Amino acid sequence: MGERISARELAVLAEEVSGERFELINGGTITELSDRISQRQRAANPEDRQFNLRTQGNVKRKSRRDYRAFGAMLPVLILVVCAGCKKSGVRAGSAANLPAPLVTVAEAKAQDVPRYLDEIGRNVAFESVNVTPQVAGRITERHFQDGENLKKGHLLFVVDPRPYRAQLDSAQANLAQAKAALDLAKIQFARDQELVGTRAISKQDYDTKKNTVDVNEAQVEAATAAIETAQINLDYCYIHSPIDGRAGARLVDVGNVVQANTTSLLSIQRLDPIYATFTITEVDLSEVQKEMSRGTLKALVRIPGDSEATSRPGRVEFLDNAVQNSTGTVNLRATIPNRDHHFWPGQFVNVRLVLDMEKGAVLVPNQAAQISQRGPFVFVVKSDDTAELRPVTLGQRQGSDVVITKGLVARERVVLAGQLLVRPGSKVHVDNGTPAMAPELKPASKDRTSHRSTS
């Protein structure tokens, strides 16, 4: 009835009282400890006591008094230890009579689930334009608001067009002058062409008139090109949005003088569709390449604060041509529709790269899987409502469920709630959604009851 443990505790008490250490061999018992104490008392014979009195005086006399005091206390200590043993026996009997714990169970199910890679990515605008003026001048007008959604061709800024309109007028005048000169040269050349056969003019004069016509034609073409240049510069005074997108904050206000191709005026980014860029390790590269060549590779993208059910699908259309030496990763890019502008450029996102489908995977709710020092496990409730601790191998999470790759089959019942009170091999009471009365404790034995009444 637990004598070995009590004897060890009693040896500690004996050491505190007598100041001497009592060794227990292989645990020892109370009887053995009592015999060892008696042997030490008998060993102190009268001759030894006389010798001790002469040599050590009061020191050994105090030691003998300690032995006698401990001998008087020994029966009391034994009673205390025995009472503790009885209490522990009562507690052990009560634990055996505990009612079956109430648990909630769920059946393991089999279904097809995706096999995936979870990565962290960042959104990037589908198109991004930094608007700069192509002519120098003063900004005279602004025709948009910061943050406005713009359409392609929307007028943004106006650079003072008056100098460029004057250049256009000058080019048009030069063209008219060149055309007039050309007309005159053609008339003179036609007249000399009729006389060249009669030898009324020299061959040199004829060639000169012909060259004058060619030069005037070239001058007309140059004047025409100058007009086109002046018209282009005049058009550049009116700065339009080159893409559909969202305007950022303006960088220049009306009245500022800007320089051609140097001063940044505005940033525009196209948000629909939008890119999600992310990386994979080179270990997964070969499998991703295989699925990408089949055209089955897709990505599910969501903002970290969103639930997995709200993930939006995208097409993986870009795989970089090299592995980054510093990180051992490869860049990928997915294109996601974004009509409601749910995603924003520069935003971190969770990307789930779906590789293929796993057929007939066994799923259980996440809370059914428990972790111990030996690894993950679940409590399986058998047909007779006894609980079995079953080690399992966990796979990937699928929403609120987790895949069990080893240790469980479909339609087996697992404990969802109440695992702390479940003991392997013991009965459990399955909660069916209806209130149930807890079973009564077993009555104590007749011997124990009669013993309590007599005491």
C-alpha cells in the first residue's frame, strides 16, 4: 500500500531529527528502516557510552537523547504515513469511478483537395507611367484631380502654346515661300526646255534651270517637315493621359516652368488587371515548370486580412529566366482581375500556387489534431465509445480542415472538444446535441463503509 515511498519520506524525517543519514537500499520499507534505527541504538553499549563520555562529553550525550526522541516519534510518523497511504488509496478508487467525459466528435471525410505552395507576394501595377512634358514652357492649365480615375486621352496639363503656335505659323509661311519659288522655277524650266532643241540657249543654262527646280522642290519638302515639327510641338503643349489608370498626387502646379523630358508632372498606374509578384525556391522549380507547361498552374491571391474563401484566382504567365544567387529563389508573376480595385500596388498579399489535385484525401477539422512530445495525434472514438490515442501524420491545411496523410481513414470518428478529460482506452460520452445525465459514481465497497462507521 505504498510503503516504499513512505519509507523514503520517513528517512528524510529521521535525518532531520537525529542529524544522521539513513540510506535505503532499493527503496526500502518502513519495517526495514525501523530495524536499522534499532540496530544503531543497540550499537551504543554501556562501555562505548562511558568511553564517549570521557572523550567527547556532552556531545555524544546529546546524540543519545536524539536517538531516544526519534524512537518516541517513530510510531507517530508511521501513523501519519499510513494515513496518507489510505487517503491516496481513496483518491485512486475515486479516479476509477469518474464518469465518462463528454466529448464532441466528427467523422473524417474523404474528398479531392488541391496541393499547393503558400508564398508571400506583392502587388504591382499592370501599367505605370511617369508623365513628363515633351516641350519646355509654363504650365497654364490643369484638368484633373489628385487620385482621379483617368481614361486614355484625358487632358491633364496645358503648357503655354503661344510660342509653338508662332513657330507653326512661321513654318507655314516658309512653306508658301518655297512653293512660290518652285512654281517660278518650273515655269522658267519649261520655257527653256522648248528652246533647248533649237539651240537658242546653252546646255549650261538648261542644266541650271533644271537644278533650280530640284532645289525648290527640296525646300518645299523641308518647309513641310518644319510645319509637321511645329504642329507636333504645339500638340505637346496639351498633355493627355497615355493609359487608363489612377492618377497620383500632382508634382507640379499651374504657373511653374517645366523643362522638356526632365520635369516629372504626374504618376499614373493601371489597377485593372493587376500583377502579383512572388518567389518560389529552386527546390520547387521543376514541379512548377512542369505544371506551367501543361497550362494548369494557377494562383489564388488574397490580402492577409481576408479569409481564404475570398481568394481571387489569377493566371501565372511569367517565370523568370534565372535563379537569384543570393536567395536561391525564382520570380513569378500572376495576373488578377481587379475591377473593384480591391488590390493596390505595393500591397503585400498571400499567394497560394495551386499545383495539382490530390484525390481522396482524408480530412478532419483542425481542432481534432493535437500535439504531444511524440508528435501529432487524434483521439479516435470506436464503435463501443472507447477512446483510442492514434498517432497521425499531418498534411496541408484546407481551410478549417487539415489533411491526414497517415494514421486515419475516412468515416472514423475523432474527438473535437473535451480531449483534456479523455484517457486512452476509457469510455467517453458522445455529445449528440441532447442533454444527457452524467452517470452516478460507483458506491464504495462494504468493507470501506463499515470501516468508516466504526471509526
